[in-house]
Amino acid sequence: MTNRAVLDRRGFLRTAGLAGGTAALAAWMPAWASPVSAGLPTVSGEDITLRIARQTMTIDGRRMAAIGVNGTIPAPLVRLREGQKVRLNVINDLDEDSSIHWHGLILPFHMDGVPGVSFPGIKPRSTFVYEFPVVQSGTYWYHSHSGFQEQLGHYGPIVIDPAGEDPVRYDREHVIVLSDHSRLSPEAIFRRMKVNPGHFNFQRQTLGGLLAGRDQPSKDRLAWGGMRMDPADISDVSGAAYTFLVNGHGPADNWTGLFTPGERVRLRVINASAMTTFNVRIPGLPMTIVQADGQNVMPVEVGEFQIGVAETYDAIVTPTADRAFTLVGEAIDRSGMARATLAPRAGMVAPVPPLRKRPLANMTDMGMGGMDMGGGTAAPRGIDTTAEQNASAKLATGAAEEPMPKMAGMDHAAMGHGGGASAGGVDHAAMGHGGGAAGADHAAMGHGGGGGHSMRDFANAPQVKRDPSVQTISPMPADRTDYPGQGLEDVGHKVLVYRDLMALERNPDVRAPSRSLDIHLTGNMERFMWSFDGVKMSDMHDPIPFIEGERVRVTLINDTMMGHPIHLHGHFFELVTGHGDRAPRKHTVIVQPGGKVSWDFTADAVGDWAFHCHLLYHMAAGMMRVVSVRPKGGAA
């Protein structure tokens, strides 16, 4: 069967390529627009006003402090059309600076909305006007890039309809905004993790779990204990602090999207959370993925998909039975879930599946797949840790942490973040798989636990010696683009992986990269410090340079045992997954624990752009850089 036949059978049509523009603005809203938002207020047109203000919200009967836009959480659905121009008047009614970043939108860099990088921010009681042409279509979102406002509710969806015929056929759509919210202030959450990174981990192994066979066997537990590492440390902030939301509604609120049996329903799923990776499924109802990060892909039918913070996926479902279905967004550590209902009539409910067994990290998640853990040894064979351990002992009573400096786009003084030791100079070769300091103290590797030394301490320690004849650890973590996610390896149904994604249309730039760049994702969990290449944003002054038009292969190497959704502003990149000129184009990618991801990108947008982990507290703790694209002929 040809690709075209598959597309037709699953509801795809070839794009007609019709021209569009602002003159037809009144005619482009679909006839089914009234049920589109299903409770999400919508703003559209060429001139839109958005007002940012503090408010409260009620979640499962409990009132909580929040920040909303136009009085709603999530913020209003901004509905645009490819080819139009838009003017967005953003009024800041807060007593602090604010901003809006248009996540995934291609626009001039000074409209990107990152304080300290692309503009100065929006001062209290003032207005900033964003104005730019809309040059794309798809599902996107917007959020604050100031302090921790995003955690408090300052986020909203964007839907951009194509100028011509939509290649995806559907009868009705629902926007599904997944998020997390807490009764604790974000400053309190961050402060507690700085004091104790495992503060919110209520998933630790227990004696009862050992006896019941739910946890690691005793041999593995002794080995991990010897490394002072917690395999249940999957998510920094769990259901112990968070309520997980669908369109601002808690699980008991039961947000409901309606359908008529037999309709093709498009679900535009957006992960607008601060810290939560979700595993999304609808028991009894298969989903066909048709779009990733706003870009159309060849349809692939799945039973579940993992969506990292800031990613978007569009899925088609066709419920034929006259009954309700439960949409489940299970937190990656399975400490809670976001829950909604798809039903033919309001008031209907479906069974809610229980939380599944929580996953445990393994040696592959540490970038040590295949490592012999026999005898509970804490360090890989072939590495002489004596010198490093002696240095560690001398550093055990090191100086107190320095105050955390102000980071571009993050006013830490205003947020009351507390201190953080300076990071820098880490010898990435020492670990044998790219980054982090080596030896028995895995805190230096960002693997959790550890003796509490900062990366600066390890930069001054003697270099770890390696026996070159021993090959117990690969010098580079494995590409994990075919990995469904922790705990999803054997769930009894198809789970989406990045290798399943193929672009519907040929990539716009298929040149081979002219150079390559490796970037390590690093951290120190003992002090909740996160960084690129061992250096925090607050300590980094030089941007990552590119020349306009150049084609570069970037490889992200995760030297930690935590997954990181990495986002590049102002650009799309093509994941290197073996699909040639149909490589999937994305703006955000999860780099799985202990793994790596490569992507090719064309530096086609001149300006300074943020590049960061989209876990909010990781970004605040240093995992952010600036990418600078300079005009041809200019200084790099």
C-alpha cells in the first residue's frame, strides 16, 4: 500500500497550497468553532488584548493563588491563521515584571519575549505590544518567561489554522492543556529542593516493597545504596506537591469534551506544566498521532504517548460507541494523574484506571547500560578513584555556597531562590561517557545522592585515571530516540517513540551539516544545580555562536539520570532518526536519562535566542544558555 493510500485511509488529504491572507480573516474560522475550546475562552483576529493579573483558582474544591490572563487559567486560546499579521497588546497588572514567550512561533527575535535575552520585559502597570506576521500553522502555546509565573498559571494555548486546506481531516477538536499546580508557592518549592532535592519524593523504596517484590532485589538495592543513589528519583516535584490539571481542572473536577459517536475528534494536547512529564492514554480508544510540535507527521496509531514539558501532540480519535472514555495524563513517576472525560453527553463518566506501578531507574538511565554491578561496587571497573576520593575527603568541609547571581530572564533576587554554588570547569572526559566528574561520588555526575560537593570542587580535584584497555562504559551514551520512556517498556500496547515520527512533507533544508557540536546536560542533584557543559547560565557570559544560514548537527548528551525537555527558541530542528529528508521537525525534545539525541538545524533566524531545559526549576537552577545567530560576514 502506498503512503498516499495510508494517508487517505487515515483521513489525510494532500495540501492544496491555497494562498491565504488577512483579507479572508472573517471567513476562516471553522463552522465547528463553538465547541472547539470546550470551556476555554478564545481570542482571535488581528488585534488582541491580553491582561496579566493575580487571581485565585478553584481546583477540586480548593482555592489556590494563581496568575491568570484575562481572568482565566489557562489563559485564553489564541486562534490565528497562517498568513495574517497579529498585534498582541499585553497589559501587565502585576506588581512585578512579566513577559510572554510565544512558544514554537517563528518571529523576529525581539518579539520572542525572554527578559534579558530578547527584550527587557514588561514593567508593572505597563503595556508591551507584540507584533509579527504568522508564518506557520499548528498547535503551540504561550507562557511567561519571568520568574516562576508559569508555575502559577501564566500559560495558554495557541492554534494556528493553515492558510490553505488542512491536511488533517476532522469533525471536531478539543484543546487539552496539561499542567501542574501547587498550594505551595513556587519559591517555597524551589527552596525546599535546594535544601533537600528529594523533598517531594514520596516514592522511595521500602522494606515492605522489597518483601513484596515491588522494588529492587536486595543485591541491586545494596549497590545503589553504596552509591548513595535513589532509583525512585524519577521526578523532582511529585504528586506530593502537585495537583495535575486538564484545562485548569483537577481530577475530581472532571473536565469533559463532547463528541458524537463516529466523529473524527482532533485532540490538541499541550504540556504546559512546570515540571511534569505526562504519559497520555485513553483506555479503549486508540489514538493516531498526526502532528508533533505543530508540524504535520505521517499518521501513526498508538495506545499511549509520553509528552515532555513544552511539547505538543495532535491526535485523532474516532469513538464509535455511545459511551464515555477517560483521558489519562499520568505523571511520569506515577504519583498522580490529570484526568478528563470524552463523552457523547455532559455528565457522563468512565472508569478511571488506577495508577500503575511506579518505575525505577536502572543503569542505562545512568548512561551505564551493561555495567557489572556485582558485589555492590560503586564505581565502574577500569577507573582509579583513589585520587578523586582523597580529594573529596579534603573538600568535605568546603566553603559555603555563594549567593545565586541573577540569570538572564530570571530575577533570582526577586524570587528569593537562595544560594547556589558556582559551577564550571568539569572534566567531562573523566566519566568515560561524556560529562560530569567521575568516581564514587555520583552527585558530581548529576545522578542524585552524593557527598554534597559542588562541580567547582571537582574541577579542582585530581583527574581520574582510566585504564584504556577496559571498555566497561561506552564513551558516549546510547541514542534513546527509540525509547518509550521510563515505566513504558512493557505496558501491553504501542507507545509512541521519536523514531515513529516522519514529517508529512519533505524538510525545507536537506543539506548535510557543515559542522557538529556536542552539548552535555549536567548537574549536581545534591545541591540541585543544573547546567550545560558543567556551567550554569549565571556563570556563562558568552553565547553559543552560529552564522546565519549554516547547517549544524547538535548532539545533546545527558550525563544525568533525569530526563530533560530541551527547547530552542526561534527555530525548528530535524531529529536524526534515520528518516532522511522526512526527519521529524521539532522545537522541544526529551533527552532521556543517560542517553543522547542528535538533531540538525539551520541557523536561519538572526538574533539572540534562549536555549534551555523546560523543567522550570532546572532552568532557574542554571540549565539555560543563549544561542546567538549572527549575519553572514559579521563577527561570530
